[in-house]
Amino acid sequence: MAETRFDEIIHAPVRLRICGLLRPVDHLDFAVLRDTLSVSDATLSKHLKTLATSGYVTSRKAVSAGRDDARRITWLALTRAGRTAFDAHVRALQEIATPSI
């Protein structure tokens, strides 16, 4: 059976939602993530830094073909370690929510 582990880093509400949104996709645009979470750039950046420092999230910048200017899009993705940690954390939450008495 897969590991079950409560993860304090992922558990913070915004970080839990970030991981939940990134889990089913290969990558997501910073702006889309920010708007979906209804947080500021600074708030999202702070939480992404924590996740990146833990090895859970990566980011890469790419030029957008749809733009005429030089602005770049920041793409975010869960790493393999991030996916594993998120899945283990969700299992831990499920165990907490459905205790065997």
C-alpha cells in the first residue's frame, strides 16, 4: 500500500489548494493559479517558494506565442516528490476524517 503521511508544508490552506490544482495537470500558468485561488502575486509567490524549497514544485518561464511583447509566462508543476507527498497527505487526511473505531 502507498505511504500515508501528514505533511505540515502542504497542509497550509493555500499550499494545499496549490497542490490540489497542480496535481491533475502537467503544468499551470502562474496567473491562472493566482486567479483561481483569488490571492495576490506576492501571496502566491511566497507559498510557491516554500513548496519549491521543499522540492515539491518547479517553475519555468516561457515566451508566450500569443503576445506581441517580451513578457514571459511562468509555468508551475508538481515534481514527482510533490505528487507523492500530496497523495500521501491526502491519504492521511482521509484517515483522520474516517477513523476506525
